[in-house]
Amino acid sequence: MLHLIPRPLHRTAYRLAHALRVVWWRLRRPRIHGCRVLAFDAAGRVLLVRHSYGSGNWMAPGGGLRRGEDPLLAAERELGEEVGCILEGAWLLAVVEEPLSGATNVVHLVAGRLAGTPRPDGREIVEVACFAPDALPAPMPELLRRDLPGWLERAKTMDKDPPL
């Protein structure tokens, strides 16, 4: 049903909802649970996205976990919703906590292989690209810029069938 909303209006709604969510997080300081997907293409590059709201930084795709949702299934769902791809061989890489606009974000890092050609939905996601681990883009959030190289290295050593 949401696909019936024109894309520019939908992007505006995302920006407004995000601004309200940030205010709520700063006031309430909740503990939230989410996932972030490290999806590797056949060349070993990692998929990153830019959202239509927020900072405009390059980020790993992902989002919130629904109540009781398995992080692996959430990662597969988020990747499908955001870029229209499948995550194959998904596995939990790590669980980390990060500050997020006053909230504590418990992030489940899920790694796997990217199946399909990623395309931005033009609503939540405005740009997608795969990057070599030694050629990550700017701008990126400081925490992601600091930790992503280590996560990528760990993913290489833990994957049973490494695409890297």
C-alpha cells in the first residue's frame, strides 16, 4: 500500500518521521534493537547505502528488529526491503552497542553473500554501491569508519565459503 504514495512525498515523510524519532530518543533514552547487514558481492566488496533521511552518510543496510524477530531473518528482510536483494548464507558476526541520538542501539551484525543486483527503492534508500574494503567511501559515521575494517576482516576469517 505504501508504494502508492509518490516517492518524493514518501521521502519527505521519512525525513519527518526520523526527526520525530530522534527527539523521542533524546527524551526517552530507550534501548533499541536492530541489525546491520554486511552483504558481500562475488568480488568481495561490501554493500553500503545512503538513506533519504538523516546524515546522508554511507551506511550498511539494516534497521530495527520487530518484537521477538530473529536477527538473521530481520537482516534478510531489511536487505530485501531496502535494495531488493537476497542475503545468502547469513550468519551472526557480532553484537555491539552504539549510541544513537540518545538511545542505546543494540546492533546485530549479520554477514552474508549478496544475491541479485541492488537497487535503491527511491523512498528510504537513495543510493547503493559496493565498495572494496580498502576503498570505503566518505562520508561514513565515525563508528562505522572505525569498526568496519575490523568487521570485514573478521567476516573473511569466519565465512565458510568466503566471497572475499
